[in-house]
Amino acid sequence: MLNGFGDDGEIEKIRSGLEREYGVRVAYDGADMSKGEAVRGLIEATIEQFGRLDILVNNAGIQFTALVDEFPAAKWHAILDINLSRRSTASRRRYTDEEAALGRIVNIAPAHGLDAQGRLCRRQAWLVGLTKVVGWRPPAAA
């Protein structure tokens, strides 16, 4: 299942190209990644259409950098909504789905997730932390 925004013709070209090149079914869902319900709907639509979700690639993101005292609050909230909150929404649904317990989550974050260098990119460091938490599995019962 593909998600993203752009020209409808270009999206269709990518979708059909993937089907042809790899011999797999590919669908597109234009869910707005800034809205939790849309993200949950995208996950549900994927499972409904394909029967399961093997790999979740959390790659949605927007970027804006500024010094802390110059960072607009509206930008801060928009970035958190897409870059962290919606990725967490998708990961929680994916993580709790017993049918897909053996699947994988791939979180894409820039190098700023490891070292923000004084700019307000620390939200990416939160994504690195989310990746570690979601990847943790409790020890098997003895």
C-alpha cells in the first residue's frame, strides 16, 4: 500500500510500475498523515485489501528548522503531528496486531535524530527512542 501526496498521474505511474517490475499487487491510499483517524484507516485498509501488514515503513515527515526562540508554535505542532504522533499511531496499531506479530516496522529519521546540533530537530531523537521501545519484546515466559 502506497501513501503520499503529489500529482495523481505520477502516483499512478509509480504504483503501476511497481506492480509490473516486481509482480506484486500495489494499491494507493491518499490518507492525510496529519490525522490519527486517517492513519488508522490506512492501516485497516491495507489489512483489509492484502490480508495482513508485513512491513510498516514510517517515512511521512515535514521539515522546518529554526532556533528555539524563533520556532513558530504552529510549525512545532504540525511537525509533531506528522513526524512523531502519526508514526506512533501507526506503530501502535501495527505493534498490537497479533496476526502481524512477526512483521517489521521501519522508522525513517534523518541523522538529526542522533545529534540535533542546537537546532530544534530533537523530535527526530524521539522517533529514534520510539523505534527502540516498539522493537522491544518482553522475554518469553519460562
